Amino acid sequence: MLSKAFSGEINYLQILDENGNADGSQVSPGITDDLAVQMYKYMNFARALDAKTLSLQRQGRAVTYAPLVGEEATQIGSAMAMRKADIFVPNFRQHGVYLVRGLPLELYFIYWRGYEEGGAIPQEVNGFPVIVPVASQVPHAAGIAFAQKYKGTGNAVVTYVGDGGTSEGDFYESLNFAGVFKVPLVTIIEDNQWAISVPRKKQSAAETLAQKAFAAGIKGMQVDGNDVFAVYKAVKDAIDSSAEGPTLIECVTYRMSMHTTADDPTKYRTDAELEVWKKKDPIDRLRKYLLSKGLWDDSKEKEMQDEQASTINDAVKKAEEFKADPASMFKNVYSFMPDVLQEELDDAEQNNFWQESQDAA
């Protein structure tokens, strides 16, 4: 006898189309006019921050950097859906999430200047430092979510992974763990179509990346990752139901810039492909929506740009005035100082290591 053992489907959500038209039946009640304007401001802030950091890197004033341009709706929509006590676990491209969660901008620039202190995230931000090894943050997030459930905090954990990261064992193992223990984990696949130079079609034969949720026995869905309203609704709904178990959300978006500043995307993708995605720009479509509702105009645009540029420049100035403490490499790794690190720190200080290093420089 042959019978069907399993069947499933993945729903796709889009609320705000490329022309700024909204499907009123799907708009979350939480998306007020004020919130929509705030989303727009944050998305522009993230893009301005991105452009500044890229400029600094090209001037030798920042280290290798991963631009976010094109992915603002996925990051801002998801970050604004989080509650204050919810915890986020990023990879290396969630600059917009840090912005919404209140990371002091000077810390952001200190980090991208290469100093350890920039990775010491203030407790009230409820987030973790930049994590570069691909998908290695997902097990961390699953473990943190398990702790939230064990302690009965009611908090959700939101983590981010790229389309390339979904091919890693860490990703599958984490989802499997989360499904078995029904932990309050929301995993967002920031599907930007390229894992460095590997296109989405060569990353997985699966029709959607969201359907990987089936193997873990958890909920999965796909959203238009360039639609900030859709991302907000999907993530908010997942957080609201997180006490019942985890959710996997695939946000279909596009990396309009390079993978990092060490990369040249012209070597592997066409201008024609980029032009197609430029027409789906997440900021443009939200601007069209706001204009159609009379919530935005040119004067507000200029005021916003001026304020954001001033804030960013002030943060850069503070970051470049910052004096690094070499001892920070020992202090910001564990919640307490292990004996082996304490011995190394004591030895360095007793031998005047810092002074010798400065003299050698």
C-alpha cells in the first residue's frame, strides 16, 4: 500500500506592492500612520549609515564591511516588530536592526574601526555582537531561546541567517532542536539571492527556503522582504505565537551592493539583474505609500536627511576620538574572567606589554 505520509504548503505574504499600493485586508492594525513614517525614517537612516560606513572603509577609516543596501525593509520591519525584552542574534549585516534597537552609534563605528569595545553591546539593547562565521549564530539563538522558555520569561529570540547559511549544518541542527523543544525562536532568512558569488538557484534545489521548516516540524512562511509592512506583520505574528513554538520566515530581498568591501559583484552578476531589483527598492515603495496618504513631502525629506547626516557625523567624530584599551580583548569575551585569561592579562600588565607595543609601533 502506498499512501501520503506528509503534505504541506508555504504561504507568501505581500502587503505593499512596488507602486506603494497597500492591501488593506492584510495591513496589521499595529501599523499606524505614525509607525509607517517611523519605518521610513529608520530605513533611510540605515541606508545613510551604510553609505557613510562604506565611504569610511574606502578611505581606510573602517575595516572590511558588509553593506545592507536593498535589505532595509527586512531589517527595519523585523526589528520594529520586536518587543523591548525580546532578544536578537545577528550575523554580520544587521546594521538596521542595531539602529532600531538603540545601539549607540559611536559604538557601531568603534566596532567597524576594528576595536573590541565596539562589540560590547549594552545590556538594554538586548542583542548580541556581530557574528561573522556563517550560520554559527543560529545554535546560539536556539540555546538562548531554550533558556527563555526554561526561565519562563515570555521573551522571544529573533535571529538572522542568509540564504547561504541555510545550507550549513548549524542551521538544520538549530531548527531541529528548536522544533523538538518548542522554544520561542523566530529565524529570519534574509534571502538576498547571493551567498557571496553563489546564486540562490545553486544554493538549494528547494522551491522556497521557507519549506526547510517542514523537516524541523515548525511553522514556515515566505514574505516579500522588500515590503516593510509584510515583514513587520510576519515577524510580529511569529513573536506573538512564540510561546507555542518556533517559526521560520524567509524574506525574499536583494543585496544591491557587494557582499563585503572585499567583493566585486560585477564579476558574477549582470547589470540587467540589478536593474530589475532596483524597481523593487523597499524605500521607494514606502515613500510612494506615504506620499499617496499625504504623510510625507519634500521638506520633511530634507529635514530628515539633514538630521540623520548630523547624527551620523557626530557619532563618527566620537568614534575617531575614542582611545582603545588593549585589555578589552580579555574583558569582553566571558561573563567572568577565566583564570587562564586573567593570568595572560596580569602577565601583559606586569611586563608593560602595552607600552612596549606602542613603542614598537
